[in-house]
Amino acid sequence: MAMNRMMECVPNFSEGRDLQKIEKILDCFRGRDGVKLLDYSRDEDHNRLVVTTVGEPEPLADAVVDAMGTAAQLIDMTRHQGQHPRMGATDVVPFIPVKNVTAEDAVALSKEVGRRAWEEHGIPVFLYEKSASAPNRENLASVRKGQFEGMAEKMKLPEWKPDFGEDAPHPTAGVTAVGARMPLCAYNVNLATSDLTIADRIAKKVRHIGGGLRYCKAMGVALADRGIVQVSMNLTDYTKTSIYSAFEMVAMEARRYGVNVVGSEVIGLVPQKALIDCAEYYLQIENFSMDQILENRIAE
């Protein structure tokens, strides 16, 4: 499917356990002209679905708005429990420019989707990141602070009136953050302990707000089914805060507690160069060029 203009969207939905509900949400992205579902991952501990989709801006917007409406019908946030912070059935909707579209185009599309989410489905929307209407709304963690349970009280404050909608969350679907950003790497490091306090302490050291890596957001998460914990990270600019830097800092901080790393994982899609940077670092490859990758030459 050829696309002249390609926008990426990575909506996060607050459902990682009910397969029927997940399939209904995914169906909003399947079989549509101008839209392609690239990837999805669900996590039962996080109770969260992360979808990666690309498309021409207009049909992509239609698919996302449909998915937000479907999620609002299926997910009751008054009953939702999970490890991941969340404030809505559709928790966050970032748009990322990929091909023949600009960051400004992504901002414009996010505003259109935010407006339609309210008008068509009654979901209040905060604009965040590059779409933010005020500095206090740029950081997703600030917008989401209080989560679903605290959002009704928070939205009564003048500084937290939503960009679209009334100053109260949807009774069961909550509120959604919609915005535009650059490509993000969702990267988690798993630790050989069940002590969540250790993961929390490491996360505080690693993330930017705690004096750690500049383009890293991090939190501790318990993986109950495996009896271990993880440091769950978002690297908001992998060209400046690399995956290998995040891995090494988590491993270094874990050593002070006598804890080993038992693995790591990438959530969703990741830019090829982010992994090539790791290969260059660990293999100490000199003068490497992306043109040396076989698949890149074949695709030319």
C-alpha cells in the first residue's frame, strides 16, 4: 500500500486482558483504505494495549477517532486496575510525522482528533507535548498526575480545564491526552528481584526529573506473573539518550542492591538506528554506515 504522506500514531488503551475487547479496538484499524496496522502489544500486568499504526493523515484520524469511541463503549475506568498510570479508556494518542509530513502537520492532526473525540464521543481531551496549549501540559506525566480517580477534582482547577470538552471526565471513559511528538522508544529492563521498591528507586535515579538521563522517563513496575520487577522507560529522543545508555545505567544502579538484570524488552516498534547504535557501542564497530545494512541497500 503506497502512501504519499505518512503519519504514525501510537494510541494506548486501558485494556490488556480481555481479548474480545482488544480485538474490537484493533478492528478499527484493519481493512481501511489509507491505514495500516503495523503492530500491537498487550500487557496483563500493565492492563494496557499499545497500538502502532500508520496512514495518510485524514483516514488515520478517522480510524483513531473510531477506536476512541469503541474503547469508550467497552472500557469502564471505574473498574480498571493495572500497574501503568492511566486516566482514560484511551489514555494517550500521540501522532508522529514519518514521510512528507511535518511536526506542524502532526500538531494540526492532533487538534482535529481532540476536537472530534469530544464532539463525537464526549471524551474530554488535553493536548500535550508539541501540541500543548500551556507549558504545564507539555509533559504527559504532569497531565496524567492524579490518574482517573483524581481527575474529576483536578479538572475543576482553572489551569486544568481541558482543551476540548467540559471540566469533568467522561463518567466511565475518563479523559485522553492527544498530541504530537518525535519517535519514542519504549524500553523496559527486567530485574532478578520481586522487590518493587528497588525498581522504583532505580527509576528515580535513571529518569531526567530525578537527575538522570535527559530524555528518559522511567518508573518501577511489578511483573506479578513472573515474580520479578522491571524499570519501564520511555526514551523520548533516542539520538540523545540511547537504549544502551539506559540499559547500562539501570544495570549499574541495580548492582548497589546486589540485583542482576535478567532481560529487557522493546515495546511496539523502534527505529532501526536505535538498535544499530547499540550494536556499534557493544561491538565497538568503527566507521559504520547505515548503507552497510543489507536490507537497506535492497530497499533502495
